[in-house]
Amino acid sequence: MNAVAKPAPLAATPATAAADPAGLPLFGWWTGLDDEVGGAFMHTPPHPLLLTAVPAGAAAELAAALAGRRLGAVNAYPDAAWPFAAEVRDEAGEDHEAAVRDRLGYGGISLWQAAGRPVSMGAVTRPVAGMVRIGPVYTPPEFRGAGYASAVTAELSLRAREAGAAEVLLYTDLDNPVSNSIYQRIGYRAVEDRVVLTFSPPGATGR
């Protein structure tokens, strides 16, 4: 027999009581009728909200509960990401200056040079629980096809392992077979499929 359970109210950390909670990290969890934790989310601005596997209804209710909080994007499994996005009431328009300054401050952005000029770039996060994530990696169109992105990704991955990271992670576009094959040659292996949905203001193009 199938049953439909209404999830318990959203629970969150005391950070929500701060004077300006919108810019502070927010963590929460979802429980079913059995009072067991069945899912969780984490939002550390300016990064996308990270959501684990939860029922579609729970994802939609979470989006409604976070109304007024600038989200920018959600990173979740497809079954949760789309219902979440459908309920978002977000005035997007992120200012990434602080995030860029932060990454530059700990050496998290690297430029790959050829013949004395930058041809590709890659970024890396701070280690968290022994894990480091590579991204973004970008090569201008006029320099693509020469292996620059592969080189910077391999170099950053090697540096992270040499610095003590137990795991090095990255996200890749399933619709891009070139990058997928490159990452596999470097040594990456597929773990799971997720979607990242970016929110834009009403009337903006590219939503």
C-alpha cells in the first residue's frame, strides 16, 4: 500500500535567528511521519543551495519556506530540483565579487599560460571533510582544442591530492562528451547524476 505523508515543518540551525540571515549559511533537514531524517539541505551563499534526495512535495515546500532568501541556483537530483525551482520566489542577481576575492585569497584560482599569455583557468574549493572540488574550468573559444583545460584540471587535481585531499570532485555536463572523456582519462569516475538550475529575474533571458 502506498501512503502519502506530509513532511514535518522545516528545521534549521540557529543561524536563522541572526540579524541578517540571508547572507549566512543555512542548514536544515526533512523528516517523515516516522520522525526519521529523510533528507537535508545546505546553503552557503553565494553558492547554489545543495539538496539531497527528498520527495517532490518536500522540495517544493522547502522553496516556499525560503521565500525572500536570495538563492541564485539549486543543486539537486532532477526529481527534487524541478519542483523546487517551480516554487522559487527569488530576486536573482548575484554579486560574485566577494566570492572571487575569497578564492583569490587562498589561491583557489589558477591561470594556465601558453607563450606567455593566459589561455585557460581553473578554480578549486577549500577542503571540506577531506574533499576538494574542481570548478569552474574555462577556456576561451579561440584557445579550445589544444588541451589547455585538460592540463589545468589535471594540475589542480594533482595539487589537491598532494595537499592531502582524500577525494577530488568535479561536476561535468553530460551533454559534453569531450569534457567527459577528458575527465575519465585524467582519472575521474562517474558517481551520480544531478542538475543545477540557475534562477534569473523575471523578464531576463536564458532562464
